[in-house]
Amino acid sequence: MRKLILDLDKMKTQAEAHKYLGKTLEFPDYYGENLDALYDCLGDIGTPTIITVSPKLGAKEYLGSYGERMLKVFRLAAEQNSFLQVEIK
């Protein structure tokens, strides 16, 4: 099982966050670096994976309301993909 803990210090802007996620989660080169593309790529994960994300992602010093929406995308993707588990802690 693959276990990943996301480093919020690498996710202080939307662009940084998507670049970091694309590299860390090994998304394909065509990853669109937006929330729709994030949802799609999380849905394509085909090996058991646990991603730990801090709820601080939605804090002002990180991504604020965009981070809150990103956390929701992680939750929704985990509900739809049996290979994906997301821990928000």
C-alpha cells in the first residue's frame, strides 16, 4: 500500500499545489492542474493508496477557500475510488 503525507509548505499557491500534487502523486503529463483534473486523476488511482492531508490546507496562509474546495475534492474522490483512502488530520 502506498502512503503519502502531503507537505503543505509546498502548497502555498494554487500553482504550487497542483505542481506538487502532480509530481508527488505521479499524475500523467496531461494533468490539467485544476480541481476537475485533480478529481479525475485521483479517480484513476488503481493501487491501494492512503493520502494524509492537513485540514490547514484551507487556512488563509495556504490556499484559503480554494484549499477548502480541494479538501472536498479529496473526500469525494475517496468516496468514489475504492483504492483511495484520504485522511484529513
